[in-house]
Amino acid sequence: MELNALTAIGPIDGRYRSQLASLAQYFSEFGLIRYRVRVEVEYFLFLAEKKIIKLPAKVKAAKLRAIYEDFTEEDALNIKKIERTTNHDVKAVEYFLKDKLNALGAGDSVEWIHFGLTSQDINNTATPLLWKEALETEYLPMLYNVILQLRTMAKEYANVPMLARTHGQPASPTMLGKEWMVFVERLEGQIKLLSHIPFAAKFGGATGNFNAHHVAFGNVDWAEFGNNFVERLGLERMQFTTQIEHYDNLAAQFDALKRINTILIDFSRDVWQYVSMEYFKQKVKAGEVGSSAMPHKVNPIDFENAEGNLGIANAIYEHLSAKLPVSRLQRDLTDSTVLRNVGVPMAHSFLALNSLTKGLGKLLLNSAKMHEDLDNNWAVVAEAIQTILRRENYPQPYEALKALTRGKTSITKADIHEFVDSLEVSAKIKKELKAVSPHNYTGVNFVY
């Protein structure tokens, strides 16, 4: 079978390809090859800028950069064709670029392509670069969009009281908007932590010591050269490496993204529960069915899809962060195989964010159900009553409320007011106590 969205083995390139097309420019084989070409070209130009090599006047920087800026699928196929002979992916890029430079009339300067480098200088610069640009251009904007949705909904729900549940049991009421802001705060906190982790690259020759560079040009400060080159790409060069980058920062980013996903799993499950409790209904789209057998159902599938994709993403992030920092001596090849999969968890996370965006847009607040639940749970004001009684130095207020409420199947407004009337306190205090209800016992009115 020919490869297409129907015959692809994995859902990322199959069922969900249309949602993930924007990620292909980073994480596909084409994307990786293009980033390798970009690093090789920029390194070549940097050698010339630092006067280590001299380029013919006809070889202009703009023409060289056009090789990766205008990179086509045909170019990538040509590189794959070369690879069938070399049996080496990065060497194929080198030969491809030499052909391009020959066509531009670069003469002997073509031999400076890939000067002094090992494959991982290219891979461990290209991969963090594509990872950085995918994260900043694709993933984070989508995540910020979800956070913006949550913040907007939080403001809309700022004055909507809701029965809280701790241990699954009715608890002191809260505001729905504040519960949304819990997740806004958690997500923004993790993004802040993520932002402090550098995008690290390895660039230092075969085993990280610039051996070939130094033996050819011993008067050049190659460590400074490497630092400046990598920083120009927007990355940070690790100073002491083996043949490969040690991936500690990349692993930390995976762990940070895993925490973000875990927060979103928590949120997805909460919303699922709120829908189950009928605190929310969902907009119905014409033509859709919720069940093949039960036509009445409108299932919270967007939050279920989000939870499932976030779980898959976290399982892969877990392996990536545990595996990549571990390598035998100066290098083994396991990192190369694993590193090719960095786009997979991001793709699943991206699908989850799409689902959450869609699901949040379908929610319809069911204020009547929330009001009903509050009305049916007057026992939750017991905390308020006993706290006011403590303030008034009333003897053993907790015990008095415990006797009234604990284990009772139903406590009504009448029960609470009858209890208040039985208290030996002033009429003013009784009036204050009776003014408390499940609808207004919601604590501080937060501003956000």
C-alpha cells in the first residue's frame, strides 16, 4: 500500500495528520534534513566571517542561505539518494552541499563544508534548534491559547458559586471561576520554569575537544568560536562534552512538559466530572452522534481524547528524559534512535491542546444544577457557624455542629436555622448566622 493518511501505521501521520501538518516542518525526516543543511551552511558562513576561510567573491551569503530557506522535498530526496550510497545521513548532507557549492562556483572552498566536525555536531545542533523553534512557534502558542480560554472563562464564572467536593464529599463552597484559575496558575508556573531551561547544543568535534580544529589552526580560540556560533543560532553550547550532547537540559524540558501535561490531565478529569454532575452541558453539533446505540448521549469526548493523548505523550517523555542522558563512555548510538522521536510526544500534546480548545468551546454552564446542589447541602455552612461561635467564645462549637451534621443524610435550611435559634447567643449573632448560606459562604472574592 502507498503511504497516505489511511495507510499510515501511526495515527499521528494517519488519522490526525490534518491537525498536525504544521509540525512536519520540524519533526519529519524532511524537517531534520533541512535543519542539518541549515547548520552546515551557517557554520560554513561563520568560518568565512571569522576569516578562517576565504570564499570566492561570487559566492554570496544570501545564495548560500537560500539553499536551506528554499529547501524542497526534491532536495531532501536527493540527499536520501546520496545516503543510499554513503549509508550515512549527515555525510549525505555534506555531499549535497558540495554539489550545490560547485554549482555556485565555490571552487576549492567546497572542502570547508563540515570542516573538523563529527555528525553529532550537526545533529546535536540541528535537533535542539528544531525543537526550540517548534516549541516556541507551534506548541507554546497553542498552550497559551488554552490558558487564555481558561482565564476568560474564569472571569465569566467569577461570581458563580459552586459546591466544592473534597474526598468526593460536599465541602465548603467555592467559586467556579477560582477553580479555573487554579489551573491557570499551575500552567503559568510551569511555563515559567520551562523558560529557564537553556536549549543546549554540542559543538566541539569528534569527542568534544576541537581536536581537528586545533591541530589545523592552533592559534584560534575554538571554544570561543563554538560558543559564538551556537549562540548566534539561539542556543547555548555545552562546554564539556563527549561526542554527543549530554541531554540533561533537554531531559529537563521533557520533564517540564510532562508536568504541564499532568496538570492538563487533572483538568480534563475535573471537567469530565463536572459534565457528569451536570454542572455543564455541551453544545450539540448538527449531524453528530454521541453513541452508536444511545442517541440521547452527548459525551465529553474532547476531554477524554485530551486525557488519552496527554498520557501517551507523558509515557514517551518519560522514556526520553530517562534514556537520553545515559550513554556508554564517549558515545553509543542509542541516543540517535531515540532522538528521532522527540516530535511524537509533542504531536500527542498538540492533539490534546486541540481537543481541550474544542471541548472548552462547547461547554454550557448549567447554573440551575449548581444552585440545586448548593440548596441540597446546607451542612456545608456548619464550618461557618462554628467559626463565628468560636469568635464569640461559645463553648465547644465544633462538637455542637458535629452532633448536628455528621453522618446525616440530609441537613436543610430549616435544620440549620432551628439549631441557630437554640443557641444561647444574642439576636444580632443569630441574625449573622442565619445570613450564611451555601450560596454566599464562598470566601474571598479573588480578583483575576
